[in-house]
Amino acid sequence: MTKADFVKRVAERADLSVADATEAVQAFLDEVTDALAGGEEVQFAGFGKFSTSQRAARTGVNPQDPSKKIDIPARRVPKFSAGAGLKTAVS
């Protein structure tokens, strides 16, 4: 599903115009992004939790030349943990 498809479904379900649904979806995405960038977690009971995780530095392999090793620096990455309600709905 693309973002446009998602916006259309939200518009139908919430009885909103596509423009209003687009604005609402974008506001949601912006808020989650800003919270994660600021080191916060975003949790929705029964749905899941958005957070960040620290990935350690490691040595990798250049896929174009496997004989060459490259250093991959440590970095912070986004993470999603599904909640019980979402897990139950999917299975």
C-alpha cells in the first residue's frame, strides 16, 4: 500500500476529504519523526511502539569488491515493536 492509498482509506473511514486526510496523515508522520529524532518513544496501546535503537560500529564487505573491507560507523536507527492487539489481528 502506498501513502496515497493509505490516505484514501483514511479519508473514507473517517469521512474526511482527501486533502484533510492527507494533512492528518502527514501531521502524524511528522510528529512521529520529530519525536524519534528528539530521542522520544511513541507508543500506542495495543498497536505498538516506535523507538530508536543504537547500532554498533562494525566491519562490512564492499559488495562490488568482496575482498575489500569497509568500516560501518555506529548510528541510531528507527525501530517498531508490534503490540499484542496488532499481533493478534495479523495472525
